[in-house]
Amino acid sequence: MGEKQFVILKINGEEYGVNIENVKEISEFRDITSIPNSPEFIEGIINLRGVITPVINLRKKFNLPFEQVNKKNSRIIIVNVNDMQVGFFVDDASYVLTINDKDIEQTPELIVNDDVRYIAGIAKVEERMIVLIDLEYIFKDDEKKQLASI
């Protein structure tokens, strides 16, 4: 059995894990330029050292309830997804956690469908449960095309 490292994100008070190998950097909140007529989950774009980077609001992508954003704690996680640089706007991302493979359970069959195929599993760490996200599956094919056109 092995272990993997995950960057732990917080959205609406819940913890999610993203494999650290996909994360380029964690940025403090910065101004995001809106894009007219873009999908609702695309918050806008940022200029990250000369690279125009779309920013995805994971709260909207996951259909979670709206909460007022605390920009002081908010972060933009810069990742590579399907050969694209993308930013994920989250409430907080404060630490890296090493999780043993034996502590990761498969996604319950009840919630397995195309809309949530990005859920790679559920990690049980002490008394907490952390939803593990596989970034390769976070976007549907039509969403990938929309992102590529930005």
C-alpha cells in the first residue's frame, strides 16, 4: 500500500482533496475579470504572469449553496487540467495532507453518475471525511471546449 499527497480545499465548510501532482501553485485572491455569456461556473479570467487563465468557481461547479466570500481567506488554486492551465476559486486552501491508500474508499455507488465522475473517492482521516477530486474528469466534453475557447 502506498500513500498520496493532497492539497486540502475548503468550500462551504466541507473539505475536498486534489492530488498535489496536479497543483502548480496556490494564489491569494486577486481581481477576476468577468467574461460575458460564459457558463455560470466560470467566474472569469486572471492574468497570471502573462498567461490568461480561466477561473472556475467550484461552489457553482458543484452546485453548492451561495455563501458570502471572505476574500481574505479565499484562494485560487492553479492547476493543469487536460493540458489547460485553470484556476479554481475556493474558500480556503491551507495545507497538504498525506493520505494512506487504505484510508481511501471508493465513491458510494448511490452517487456514481456522469455528473460526479470527478469524485475519485472518499478519504477517512481521523473523524473527518474528505471528498477526493480527480481533475481529469471535472469537466464534461462541452465544458472543455468552452474553456479552450477562452
